[in-house]
Amino acid sequence: MVTPRPRQWSRRQFLHAVGAGALGASLSSSVRAASETSGRYGRPNVLFIAIDDLNDWVGCMGGHPQAITPNMDRLAAEGMLFENAHCQAPICTPSRASLLSGLYPSTTGLYFLAPQYREAETLREITTLPQYFMDHGYRSLGAGKIFHTDDDPYSFHEFGGNMGGFGPRPAEKISLPKGHPLWDWGAYPDRDEDMPDYKIAHWAAEKLKQDYDVPFFLSVGFYRPHVPMYAPQKWFDMHPRDRIILPQAAREDLEDIPPYAFQLTYAAAAPRHDYVVSLNEWDHGVQAYLACTTFVDHCVGVVLDALRNSPHADNTIIVLWSDHGFHLGDKLRWGKRSLWEEATRAPLIIATPWSPKGQRCRRSVAMIDLYPTLVDLCGLPPRSVLEGKSLRPLLDNPNAAWDRPALTTFGPNNHSLRSERYRYTRYADGSEELYDHDADPGERANLAGREEYREIIAEHHKWLPEINREPLPGSAGSDSPLYEGFREY
């Protein structure tokens, strides 16, 4: 086991880090712009905002017509919204581990909820994104859910804690009497101040008021709208239950899906859709998700307003991302744990002090691209081991050439590739799905069996990973009958 990094650096280390990255004539126009706006320490700060289980139900993304997210919408108007961004795993631990390590799940063998980052034999020595910034003179601060679990002592000089995590919770469940204790929703508690995300937001806001002698990397991880979908009543009132618009959930939508996909996406801990409907809770669940999303958007606004009113406003790169999407009855599923669009697509917004405002990019990008992107934008030495690709060319020009599809993996040899137009999925048993998003954004007609699409499938097939590592020792939390030995966690 490695020894935790000391939570400080020497003057020599700091000066060496800054000097090694002095921005010269060989750097890109964007990085030169970073130099011009980066203040006394030579590099921009990074505000790194993570939101748990947030799908495309964000105003600027158009995923649900009743989404109320003014703060995320404003951030998108100040930077670039990547409209076609996807996670590398549709479940928390491997998704976040992939983003923070820069390595695909198929490379590391971390596919499920366990093991955790520093427990994984393929990851325990791998330098994380915030840790790499620490190594190059940044002060790393964080609070809330960044990794799947709490503080990683190698990645933060200061960590404010989880502030209560998924709590608080009532003595008895509100809406779903049976099942996993986290699977519930409703108006609770009474006050915003009792919510962990409120506390996390205000902790971060206080940190942004402070002055620093070196650039900072501030990680802010919010828990909502992850279950339990609790928020105070006022947030529910903004989404009246009797007016809720439900997702489409036609049973015939599943008729051309391979049997293997049904097993993979079973998600034993999540409620069955028929059970939710039998309790007359579908509309309430959708209302709760929208309410929790509006609440967490408010918390995002607390942090962003603090930055705008701080001396760091003109010297900070802002990244907002989610670890994966979420089903709310569509595909007759609840939760994540699938390789369909609703589970893989998630918000990604990047705003820099020097980039054009209000840009949108339709290229298919991946959360794994954030590590090399931030290294590139901040002028740090590049890392050849990273499997992502810097998004800087797309920040410079959202229509720049970009032929690489986004890869999402759930379990060994189960891969989905999302290009700008198509989604191609190949499962471990060889079964396939193909969807044309220009004609079928809801992924309701599987085209994989049609001869006229063989060439399209072949074009995507070449992007499947060559490495498919077996699940790591200690793997658990698949929640699928395909991996019975890995279900309990």
C-alpha cells in the first residue's frame, strides 16, 4: 500500500511545477489564453462540480420539458455544452474511477460497485486527476461525492467530508414500502439547511471567498438526484404532481432487445416498473427526480455565484459533469445499469475564462476525456498513459473533426459505442443492438439484424476495446443475475 501524499508541498516543488509548465510559444492558442488570464500563479484554477445520477433532464439539454435548472443553463450559456457526452460505466464506482484515473473499466477490471479505487489492484498506484494537479503545485480541496466513497487522502490537501451523504432519511420510507432502503422518494426534510448538498455548496462557497498563494483544484460533489429522492416540499411545489409529464414506456419497445440485455439490466435493487405503477407512484417518482434536480441546481448556483463574486472569477475553469444517466420508467426500467442512452448520456459543461460563450458541441465525447482536457488547458505535462482524449480542439471549434465514438462498458465484454449518429452495442454473448439517433432518438428500433447496416456496424466494431480484463478480486455490486457472485455489496 502506498503512503498517503503529504498535504503540503515545498517551495522548491511548487516553483519547479510552475516553471516546468511555463507557457511558451509551442502551446496552443487556448493554453496561451489561459496564461494571459491566469493571474499571479501562472495557471488557472479549476472548479470541478460532480452531480450524482443526473441524466439529460436539464433545461439546456432538453431531456424533459418540465426541468427547471436555471443555474446549469446559465453555466452552459457561459461556456460549452457537450450535448453528446457519455459515461464509461453506467454505475457510480467504475464511472468515477474511470474519469479520475483516465483508464477504461475494460483496462482496469473495475466494472461494479466494488472494489473501491485504492482497493483495486490495478488502480491503487494510479495517480488521480486531482492528485496529478497536486503534484504540479495546485492546492486540492474537495467535499461531497467525488469518488464513490469519501475522502481519498492521496487526492486532497483538504477534504470537507460528505456532510451526511445520502441522508437525512425519515424513520419510515415514504413511497416505496418494500425494497432497498435507498429506493424511496418524497418531500423530506423540512429545511434546505438539513440537506447534505446544501452544506457542501456552502462549504465550497466559503472556500471560494479565500485567497490562495497557488492555483486551486476545488472538487464539489453533490448527491442529489441520486436516491433516496428526498428534498424539501418547496422544490416539489415547483413541479406539481398533477401536471407531471411521464417518459414514454411502451412494452413493444423491448421486443427486439436481446435476452442477454434483459439479464444485464435487471438491477435487482431497483423497483420493478410494474410495482411502481401498481402503487400509483410513477408520476410521484418523476416529480421527485425533477424536484431533486431543481434543488441540486440551486446548490450549483450557490457555488457558481460565490465564484462570480470572488477574486477568482476571471481565472477559473469550470467543469460540471455527472457520472451517468438514469431511467425513470423508460425501457420499463428504474435506475442506471444499462447500455442505453438514458443511462449513458449525462451533462458535461466546460466554461473557461477565454472561450467563446454559449457554444454547443454535438460530437460524441466521454467523461474519460476530462483528465487529459484539464491537463491540456492548464498547461501541465501531458500523460501518455491516459486513455481519454483532450477536448481542447472542440473547445476551440465545436465542429472540429472528431471520429472517435464514446465507449461505455458494463461488465466484461459488454460495450456500447455512441457516435454522433449511431449507438452500437455488443454484448458478451455476441448479441447486438444498433440505433440511428437521427431517426430514432428514443432507441426503439434495433437495426442490428438488418443487412443494410452491416457496414455501419463494422465501422463501429473497430472501436471496441482490445483489452477486456476479468473482474477484479473483490468485485461486487453488479446487481445482475449474470454475475451472481458479484451482486452483494
